Amino acid sequence: MNELTKIDKRFAFYFSAVALLHVARMISTNGFSDKLMNILSTVVGRDSICCHSILSRCKTERNTSELVEFLQKSAVTHLTKYRQLRAQEFGSLITVVTTDFEALYAYKRGAYQQCLRLSTQIVHTLLYAVCLHGVPVCTELIQLFDDDIVSLTALTLIANPNCRLKSTDSGISQLTLSLYLMTQCQLKLHHSLTSLAQTLDYIKVAQRRIPRENTLDQLTLKLIKRKLPLAVSQSY
């Protein structure tokens, strides 16, 4: 961890986040082990005391959900810090949004008002901006996504098994993800038809701006574009 920080502080934060999500996934699948605790102690550092406290309680209660939630939240904090460092370095050249992982985690927790606020801000920032950043939909990060995105990712891989080698197909753009979260939150919070119609216009703009070869982006935009007219028709 010390060497990673010397090389690039941003990479250290990103690596830490992926490591935390790896541990969360392994605990969910295989339970606890000393090896996983060693990873946590190395990556989390001073917060390892908190990890040990939660881990001890989870072992006693035979419930891993609290520890997994703590690890996911910590990972999102590290990913947000990674975004902030990127913004400091490249913010003068391109538009860098730093709250996409926060919005994703808010949606996962069911905090739809918070997610809607964050994702709407991101959409307004990125809709006509130059942005080169995306959100990887990889083995460790996929636990932060809902079933629809996971299913679309699987369809992408089935349609083109080689696409996992391409960054445009193994991830989703910040704009598309934010439009997806924005749409889902509006539907869950029963927003007005006017609000849904405005979001539909945003989706159409995004479809024109995002390259067709970005498979997961295009599939996601098509999905939410169909959800909105369906919700409008059901409201009558």
C-alpha cells in the first residue's frame, strides 16, 4: 500500500476500493477467514479496529450482512476520493463528476431522494459536456449494481464474448448510469408526467451522443427509454 501511494495516490485509493469489494464478495460467498482479515488490516489501516469490532459481532450473531455493508460503504468512500483526485488533476481539461459512486450506493440502500438529487446533478453536468470517465462493471464492482444492469451486462457478454477486453463494453458511462438511476428513482417516487417527459428527452440526447459501439450504454438507454412510456401509459 505504501508503494502504491508513492507511485500514484489515485491508484492506491482505487486499488483499496476493489480490495474491499473483493473481501465483501468473498465473505458473502465463503464466510470469514484469517486471510481476509489480513487483507482488511492492510487496506483499511486505522479503521481495522472498527472492522474487527464489527467482525466479532457478526461472528457471534452469525450474520455477515453488517460487515459486507460496512465494506461496500468504505469502498464507495475510496472510489469517491479517487474521483476527487482525478478532478483535481484533469478538471481544467475535461468535465469530471465525483459523485457517481455515491449515487449508485444511495440507490442500492434505497435512499431514492438522495440518489435522485445526485444523479440529476450529474445528468445536468454531463449531458452536453466532454467526459471520458465511466464506471467499470467488473467482478468486484458489480455487487453495487441492481439486477437490471447485471442482466444487461450478461447479455452484452453473451452477444459478444470478446467484449470484456474492450473498456467501452465492460463499463457504463457516468451519463448513462446517472440517467438510469434518475429514471428508476423518479418511477419509484411516482414523479409527475412532466418530469418523466423531461427525462425521456435527456435519454434521447444521450443516445445520439454516446457511440453505438458502447454496447452496455446503448442497451441501458433503450431499457429506460421503454420504461418511461410504459409508466406514463399505466398512469392513465
